Amino acid sequence: MNAPESFPTWPAQFAHTVALRGEHPALMTVAGTLSYRELEQRSARMARALLAIGAGKGTRISLIAPDGELWLCTFLASLRIGALVSAVSTLCTAPELAYILRNSDAQIVIGARRFLRHDYAQTLAAALPGLDAASAEMLRLPAAPYLRSIWLDDADGLTWAQSVDALLARADAPTAPDAALLAAIEREVAPGDDAVIVYTSGSTSAPKAVVHTQRNVALHPPQVASYFLLQADDRMMPLLPAFWLGGMVMALEVLSVGATLVYPETPETARVLDMIERCGVNRVNGWGDMLVKLREAASARGIDVDRIVGLGLFRERSGALIPPPLQVNMLGMSETFAVHSAEPLDVRLPADKAGSSGRTVHGYERRIVNAETGEPVGVGEIGELQLRGGALMSGFYKRERCTVFTADGFYPTGDLVRVDGDGHLYFVARRGDMIKTRAANVSRLE
């Protein structure tokens, strides 16, 4: 492939991958396999359906669904038409959903009706007073004043929602936007256009709305993929859900290099192992104790975990095991569109770099300052990490830049770190009252 910098929007990046990898499997689920060509066609149909109901550049779309074809096709379609898509957690409560739909100015909601124990029709009704009395053709709700339509994969019995099938049928109408119009629209998507809102817990437990541009979505994943050693013939199963930034970026990494995404039907260990065996998964991306439990269960089933990168122990290119203290501990955050500091997974850190998160990736600039005075600290001294450049967010939705960034454009991360003379960063602590648990940042109050 050409250098990723040649494709600074997602429509251009995706079209390039499809041209090279058209018949290669792009997505595997229990429902079947989609090639890159089929994924392009299905996301194009969703894109034309969205255009048919009036969506376009800047339209606010909220997406709530488990990982799979509906989530991926809707997400890609939104990026292809230049919409601003909010990925909503499938774990969200009614108050959380109410806040997100109002804060994001959601105009269109697309999603699944049920997943695991959740019924999102009930969650939506509880989140939006007056919804049960509303008409699907005329949503006018003070709780979400911009919201005009809701589309669920099962809308039976709901007066206020329409089916995803009915939405997709809009793309097949004689007067629907055609492929030529979609192509023209994709050419007007610009690198600086806002593309994604990711909601993440804040230091006061109010969710922060992190906004990333088309440039970040298109260019950062291919850069990060090289640190994860992703290859075009890999079959990757991300165990972090796609509504979390880590899962979203991993999906984009896989698609940017032309590899295969594999999603289990549910996160239950038995279902995950079934898909690993069924689809020949050779890469897993997860976090903490979920990987420990999965590794134990896989070994008990007779699966050779050492052949699955991310599930087995990390190795150097020579095949030698890397001791855990000398494995890189990549560091990133929602505001940096995943990692900002890293080393490749097959690198054994020198003994004097144990615990390092690595050096900067993709052009990030670092500045370590006294957390109270803002003055730079010396090499090796602990201070707050400030970042600029790279794939840094464009800002927090509805927040003025001057309240988020320093006057010269650095973002104060709230991470206390030290950086040695070779540029290796070591995480020390968070300034705020935050806890990271199972890959999510939450406040102590939560």
C-alpha cells in the first residue's frame, strides 16, 4: 500500500483498501463473512439510505449496537458521508443515554433493539420523556430537541421508531441518491471535518465528549497498526467493544491494512473461544484480567495460545519470550485517538527501560510541566504530560478551545509521568480522582 499520509480522509483510505483487497474477508461474525467488496457495498447502501432521509456532512448520528455488521456498516457509512457519529456504549443507562443524545445534538439514532440483558427500546423510552406518545415520522422532544428519527433492527410495536430494513429500503427507491452522488459527496469530505464523538468519563464523573477529525480517523490507525505488527492476512478479534476508543481504533487499524475483523456474538468466554476456533483467529486485542481468564479457558480447551498474538506471551522476532517487565506498556487515551507512546510489540525493552510506555508515535509532541505552575520540568523529573500534534482531538464537543488547550495548543492530559533522556515515557499516576477498571476510566463516585 502507499503511505497512509496519501489518504487523509476515511472515504479515501477505505476506497484504497477495497481496491487492493476487494475479495479478501473483511468481517467475520456468526452470521457469515463479508469481503471488502461486500462491506463497501453494504456500507454504501446505508450511506445512500442516510442521504435519502436528509443526512449529510455534519449530521449528528448516534449509534448503539454490539460489534458486528450493523455497527460497522453504519459507522463506515456515517464517515463516508461526512456525518459526525457518536458511538454509544451498549452498557449505558437511561440517564447516560439521555445526556449523550442531548449533549451530542443527535438527529438520527440507529441501533439494535436488544443485546444480552439490555432492551434499548426500554432504555430510550426511559431516557426521553414523551417518546411513547411520539410518532416515528415526527419526533419533537424537548429532552433531545434535534432528534428527528430512530431506526432499530426490530421496531415491532413501537410507534416512535422505524426499522433498519425500512431505512435501507430508502436506498433502493427510484429517486434515491445513486452511487455517483455518493462518490461526489465522499470527495467533499475534508481532513479537518469532525468525524467521531467518543464519550468518556470525566474527572467529575460527567462524560466528556471527545471529538476527532477525519484526518485522525484515516491516518492514525495505519500508523498504530505497525506497532501492533498487524499484517494483511491477520484475523484479529478485538475484545474491547467498538464503542470504546480502543476497540474502535483497532477495528480501523485492521481495515486500514486490509486484514480481517472477527467479532463473537457475545463476550461470553465460550462464544469467544468458538469464534477463535471457527475463524482461525491469530490475533486478539484485549485488556487485563479478561485476557488472563480467556487464556486459561483457551488452554483448558486445548487451543494453542502461543500461536495467537495477544493471547499468548509476547515474543521477539527471533521467537524468544519477552519477560513481562520488559514488554512495552503502550500509553494512550481517548483524546489522543488511542496510543501516543509506544514501541512495537516484538521489542524487548532494555533492562534500564523496564516499565516504559515507549517513545512518541505519529508526530506527537510532548511537554512535561509542573502541574501547579505549568513550567517545564527537567529530564527524568515527574510532571504533567501535555501533548500537541499527532492525532490529538479537535476538542471537547461544545467546549471552547481556550478552556481545553493551552495558548500554544498543548493539551494537559492530567497524567503524571517522567521522560528519560532517550524519550521513553513512564506513567506515574493520574492527577484527577480517576480509576481505570476493565479498560474504562471511571470516577470514584461511579
